[in-house]
Amino acid sequence: MGLRDQAILGVLAYTFARIGAIISLRLKDYFQVGKRSVLRLSEKGGKKKEIPVHHKLETILDRYLDAAELRKPA
């Protein structure tokens, strides 16, 4: 399984979010608040929900973003 697939399945497993909310995720929806990583999900009806990211999911997402070179240079 590729890193992208692991990231998608990880978000599904750790957030219990709907597929539509996961498909609509953008890079800006994964961010840091202090030392904590957060995912901002767009739910039905245009609602936004911020969910703290489990440390295992954080590892999966960080590994995928680094491998795909999707992060902005510091």
C-alpha cells in the first residue's frame, strides 16, 4: 500500500469522518496549534470541525507529505 493510501485510510480510521469530508481536505486543513496537529474537516451543510490528530496519524500524514514533497520550504 502506498503512502497516499495509508494517509487516506489513517484519516478514515482515526477521525471517523465521512468520505466527502476526507476527499475535500486540502494541505491548509492540516496545521499546528501549539505543539498539537489539527485537521479541519468540512462537514455537511458547510460546517467546519477541527479535530486533534492522534500521534500515529500525525506520523502517517507527515511521512506522506514529506515523501510527496507537498510541504512548503521553511
